Amino acid sequence: MCKLGMSRALEAETDATEDIERNASYVKGYYRKAMASIKLEKYESAKETLLAGLARKPEDKELTTQMDNVERLIKNPPK
């Protein structure tokens, strides 16, 4: 999240991907990867990541909130 805050979204996405590969049950990794993907305007990728996270923890509020956000972005991308 630190790299994302420093406008280094591609690095943040890579780091989160590595976190998920090391520990697939680390739900924060899915959230962080999705947030980086959203910043990179890779909305479909973000959705896939969020779905994978929600498959592991369906009640996660952060993942659910971002899923709603990403679905809106897919339907109405920023111009």
C-alpha cells in the first residue's frame, strides 16, 4: 500500500502478486493487488483478483466494497 500511495502502482501490483503467490490465504494481498490494478485502470484484472479474494473470505467488507466499485468502473469507465 505504501508504493501505491507513492504513485508506484505497477510495483505495488507486482508486490501484491508475489504476496498472493507466497500465501494464497493472505486476503490483504488480494485487496492490495486489486487496488493497484484499479489505479492502473485494469478493471477486469481487479475484478478477477477481488473474486479470488472473496472466494477465500466471502464476508470481507473491504473486498466487497471494492467489488462494487470495480463493477461501476467497468460499466462506466472514467473518461
